[in-house]
Amino acid sequence: MPEILNNSDIAVIVVHEIYGINEHIKGVCERLAKSGYNVICPNLLKTDQPYSYAEGQ
């Protein structure tokens, strides 16, 4: 679970899509963290291997 703590008074919880915590979601978390927010992104799929966009159909 990506968790980035910046000692901020504001926390953002990122909820991933059906594709899990993939590179896109990690990028969203990183951009929010660079803005100074605490970021938490729980893995709701309970798998380390997210679905690929090709499996969207």
C-alpha cells in the first residue's frame, strides 16, 4: 500500500480503479505527495499483480 507521509495536516486517500495499484495510481500518489499532502492508497484488490488495461474488456 503506497503511503507517503509529509507531516501535513491534510491527508488524501486515493482509491484505485479496477486495475489495482498500477503505475498510473502510483503516479497520482506521487504528484499529491509532491504537493505536500499525506497520501494513503489501500490495496482493495488484495493482490500484488494488478489487472492490465488490455484486460479491460
